[in-house]
Amino acid sequence: MKVTVHRKAHFNAAHRLYRKDWSDEKNTVVFGKCNNPNYHGHNYELIVSVTGPIDSETGFVIDMKVLKDLIYEEVEEYLDHKNLNEDVAEFKDLNPTAENIAGVIWNRLRAKIQQHLQLEVTLYETPRNFVTYAGEE
Amino acid sequence: MKVTVHRKAHFNAAHRLYRKDWSDEKNTVVFGKCNNPNYHGHNYELIVSVTGPIDSETGFVIDMKVLKDLIYEEVEEYLDHKNLNEDVAEFKDLNPTAENIAGVIWNRLRAKIQQHLQLEVTLYETPRNFVTYAGEE
Amino acid sequence: MKVTVHRKAHFNAAHRLYRKDWSDEKNTVVFGKCNNPNYHGHNYELIVSVTGPIDSETGFVIDMKVLKDLIYEEVEEYLDHKNLNEDVAEFKDLNPTAENIAGVIWNRLRAKIQQHLQLEVTLYETPRNFVTYAGEE
Amino acid sequence: MKVTVHRKAHFNAAHRLYRKDWSDEKNTVVFGKCNNPNYHGHNYELIVSVTGPIDSETGFVIDMKVLKDLIYEEVEEYLDHKNLNEDVAEFKDLNPTAENIAGVIWNRLRAKIQQHLQLEVTLYETPRNFVTYAGEE
Amino acid sequence: MKVTVHRKAHFNAAHRLYRKDWSDEKNTVVFGKCNNPNYHGHNYELIVSVTGPIDSETGFVIDMKVLKDLIYEEVEEYLDHKNLNEDVAEFKDLNPTAENIAGVIWNRLRAKIQQHLQLEVTLYETPRNFVTYAGEE
Amino acid sequence: MKVTVHRKAHFNAAHRLYRKDWSDEKNTVVFGKCNNPNYHGHNYELIVSVTGPIDSETGFVIDMKVLKDLIYEEVEEYLDHKNLNEDVAEFKDLNPTAENIAGVIWNRLRAKIQQHLQLEVTLYETPRNFVTYAGEE
């Protein structure tokens, strides 16, 4: 009996979409106002979804307190109130689009969740724009 | 690395559920108050989901501004503040149930989105009733 | 000790904004696409707020079951799945703007709620447009 | 043409996480404050998702009124305002975790929904914790 | 320049509506299924609103971190995962209706917030039922 | 008959809480991680509330299209995708706390709304932190 357990979390951050190897003109054409050199920012809402069998002892797929603490350590402490471009190692040479942020979060959590459990992350950049990533198949 | 990008949109419209080839009695038995001949209406909330590889140049699956404009042109301008039965060609002989509206929206968007990208639409008729359609497999 | 008790409810309806005594041109200038002669519609969300002292016997300002049933009878049954312009007596000569619908709902409920209790209604026409009415002071 | 139809419902209930065959100490270590012997409680939000072909006669996968009534009879009347541990047969020897409640709801609905339709349930225990179950494959 | 600062918080709890000095019959007539002797429960959402002048030094009415910690200590730690009737002193002889819970929370916070600031609390018992209390004038 | 009309809008921005005339140490003690020198950011949700009599001609307090356009010009275009500290004149010497941002927005809108109408703004910095400002009485 496979069940998916979902946990919501939250962080807010500044970012800017641009490529260092492109001209200012090209960055503005492609990324528009998301390329403001002084940055803009978002409240990111995150849903972490873990799929696996129910442990017959506890009735849990994964203990929600464990999952909540893991998200806190790997995502919230790492990204909250940060400038993604300036303060976060993974984005030194990676454009912090919602797609790429979701990939970074997925990789950080994947390393800490038991291998028999599947992992998917959904990241809201705004209430109207969001992305989902479940790893390579 | 495949990611799904979601964009929310909104339109409101009047509609009525009924079949021209059925009697009034049968329409009322099957469709109840949704068959009011003077119409009723909804705020439709739409989520358009596009799945594909991340473009390594931009970090995007699809540019959200492009997707937003496409939804505006193909769905919002076409359906907003309309009477679905009277004003929209696709529903002249098709009952505008949430299922069928989702199918019409999916077809209109599918024609304009690159073929290597998968498409799914979720349509909320009310906050408690909604449908999802991802095309024929 | 005065407390306000709030109850949410829901109905959906078709309507059209226009004045019979204006020309089509003037109606279109003032009301834009809200003047579609074939109607459009909304999911209306309603919050009914009742303020008064706590009954020391029950701990209630007003019994929520009583308030819920009253809203059902006076508002939901009366307006749900209706064409406001065509099916509802109060709008035969009154433009069904959100402001006027809130006024009609307030009057219907005011007549059935004890006089020592204050009444306010908030009506969402869309998630982004809403109005509040608390009667004449 | 396969579509998924979703319907939201609501119930609230008390529960306690523990195993009768464990010591108080072990229950507290594993279940923390969820093991309060006097119970705590939640507003459970439920989404029932039914997937199948659109009926060409009606334009429905399943009539929403039928689905709404089925959820009311099998889930809301059965679980609303109940103590899950004390009042609900399925939890006499089953820990009422969100995972297990979702399984119980799925089983109750599965028995009443036509076999050619697929069924999935999503159960929110809080706005931040939720689970999804779609049956054994 | 007076501004109101609002902070949302959350707790979940079991409760039962009844009066010890009433017969079972009367309790059932007045409180219906809310009188289940085995309790039921809710996710309570709380909004705490503090009104006062902006401190010209900090730009704050009240430091949100201070307010967040105060709500945690006085409300969340005190009420979360509790049985309100059995575990909370204020409800030993007070019916834990939403109205009375709001009053108890207001009193606990009022004692810890500077007197020149006004205080209002809004308590959601369910997404559809909520109450507001601002103290005696 | 006085009614309040509310319109929701949205912008996102980067900011940093600090005072130029304070030491780094004092800024960190008072503003904590909100003082990140590289900035962080938010999705700001705004509710603009306008109170006045219903125009008997139109049934409007204020035309929602007019209010929507006014908010777009005075708030969304002015603040969206901006760094509040660096890009917005009003915050050159004013700490961009939620309280102060609400004040700036109120002033900008007040100048463009007819004097017989009352104005209140509610600004969400996060889904859990928000402020309300209605001007000096």
C-alpha cells in the first residue's frame, strides 16, 4: 500500500534572472524586469512529497516531524532571507529560475531521504507561477 | 531533467447544462438546477501545466511570459465574460460541462505549444468542483 | 463582552450590468464586457457577520446552525443557479452590481436576525473584487 | 478521452496516535504530543478524484451530484464530529494516522464507485500536512 | 499615524460543547453533534491584530518576531494538541465555543501586550466559521 | 447607503530592513536576518478598500476598472520587480517595513481618489504577516 505524504514549507528570498556571459541587452530581452540588477524577490511556498509504503508499526510513510525538520535544515535555513544569486553556492553559475531552484531543493533533500522513498517537490514562485520536479526517471 | 511549469489564470462566464435533443423533463432530471434556461455562471480558475526539459540557456521549460500571453489570447480573451452556450463556437452542439470546457481549452492550447512539451489543464468550476485533462495517451 | 461571529456561504449565478433606460452605446461605454447581453457569471462567496453579546447560557452570540440555515433559506436557495436579472425580483429594476447584491442580501437577512444583533455582509464577486455592507448608520 | 473529476469535502474529528500494544513511554517517544491521551483534533479537508471516459450523452465522467452525495454518505456522515479512535470501527486496532485514514476513506468509496473508474483520495490533516492514496496497483 | 499589524498562527485541539449542569437531553438539543461525549476537533487558525503608532526608530508598530514569540508562548504552546475541556484550566467551567476560546486567547495576550496598543483576535474554527473579539470598550 | 469596495493586487520586490545611521551590530540586533545586506524579497499582496455612497446611476461606489487601473499605475508599475531600498524614492531614508510600505501606498492612492471616498489599504508581506492602514483620523 503506497501512499504519498506532502508537507508545506515557506521561505522568502531575493533573486535576479540573468546570465553573466550575456550582454545586458540580451539579458533584458530574455528576462525582462526579472533582470533588475538591484534584484526583486518572492515568498516561495514549497510542497515536498514523499511516496512509499506505510510502515505497519507506526502507520507512517515518513514521520512528519522528521520530514518537517529535514526541510527546515536543508531548505528553510539554507534559503530563507537570502539573495539566491549572491548568498547560495548552487546559483553562482546557475540562473535561479523557479525550475532551477526546484532542482537544487530536490537534490538537497534527495541526499537525506531513504532511497526506497520517491521524492517530488513543487515550488510556488508566486500564487500564479509554480513548478514541479520529481528527478530523472 | 524534466520539469513541469504551472500557470494560473482566470475567467468568468455564464452557462447552462442541457441537450437540445432531449425534452425539458429529461434535461431537468439529468442536469437539475444547472439546466436553468436563463443560465447561471461561474468564476473559472484555470491551471495550465507544461512539462519538458529545462532549456540550458535560459533555465526555463517555457518562458512564463510567453505562456501567460498564450493563455490570455487563447482562453481568457476567448471565454471571459461570455455565455458559453451562446457565444462560443465549440459549445454550439457540445454541453459545456467542466469536463468538456477543459477539453476545449486543452485543444486550443495544444495547437500553440511546441510538440515536445506535454500539456495538462486543470479547471475549477467552483472551489469544490474541478477537473483535469491531459489529452489522449 | 461583544463578539462578531462570521459564517461563509456560496452561490453561483449569471448576471449582466446594464440599465434599461440607457442606450446600448452608453451601457457599453459604462459597463464594458459586463454588459454582454447573453450574460456572464460568477461564483459568489459570502461572509455574513453578526455582532452581539455572548449568551451566557450557551456561549454563543448566535447558534451557527441557525445562522447557516438562515443563510441557506434567504440567500443560497434564493440566488443559487439563478440569472440575477431575469429570475430575482429585487433586480428587475436594480443593476446587479456587487454593491447592490450585497444590499439585497443584507436586507433579506436583517429582517430575520434579532434587532439587538448588528449585521454586516461581505460579498466576493471574484477572488479579487469584493464589497462590504453594514447597513445605514 | 479520459478526464479526472475532483470534489472537495470536509469533516472534523478528534484522534490520538498510539498503539495499545506499546508502553506509554514508547508511544510518547514515537508519537510525541499526537499521543495526548485526552485527544486532539483536526479539520480534515478531502479531495476525491475519479478518472474515466466522458459519457458522450451527459458530458460527465461522473455526475458531481452523485459523487457529492456518495462522499456525504460514506465519509462525512461516518467521520464528521467523531472521535476516530473511539467511534469508528476501522480504527479500533488501526492507528488513525493521515495515511491510514486516507486508506479507510478510499476503501469505503471504492466499494461504491463503478469499477471502470479510477479513484484517488487526498486528505489534508492540516493546511501543511496532507496525503494522497490511489489504491494498490 | 496608526497602523494595524496582523500575525497568523495555528493550533489544533479537541473539544466538546456541553454544560455540566444540563441534562444529556438538553445538551444534545442545544449543541447537536458538537456534544459528542468522545469529543471532536479542529484546526484553529488565529489572526492576532495589534493597532498603534509606528515607532519612528524601527518603523514597526510591534516587532513581528516579538509578536510571533508571544503568540507561540501564550497560545500555541498552551492550546496546541490539547483537549480544551480536559487539559485547559480556563475551560473547566466555561463552554469552549469559538466565542469563548477567542475571549480566553484575548485575555492571555492582553496581559502581555503594552497598554497603549489595541488588541483584536480572529479565530477560525473551520474555514467557514470564525469569530472576532476586540475586548470590552 | 455606504458600501466598501475592495480590490486585490499583487507585486513582488526585494528589500532590506536597516537604518543607515545605525551600526551594523545594532541593525542586526534589531532587524535580524531581515537586515541581510544582499536583500531578501516577498510577494506582496495588496487589498485596496474604498468606502462611499453607491452612485445611483451606475450602482458603483467606484468603477472597479478605474480602481484596478489606478492601482496598476500607482502601485504595481511603481513597485513590482523593484528593490524597494534602491529603486524607490520614498524609501531612500525610510525603512521599508510593511507598515511604512502601506503608508507609502496609501499616500500615492489617496492623491488620486476623490476626497468624499474613504481609503484603507491592507498589505500582506507574507501569508502570515500583514498590516492595515487607513490614514490619520
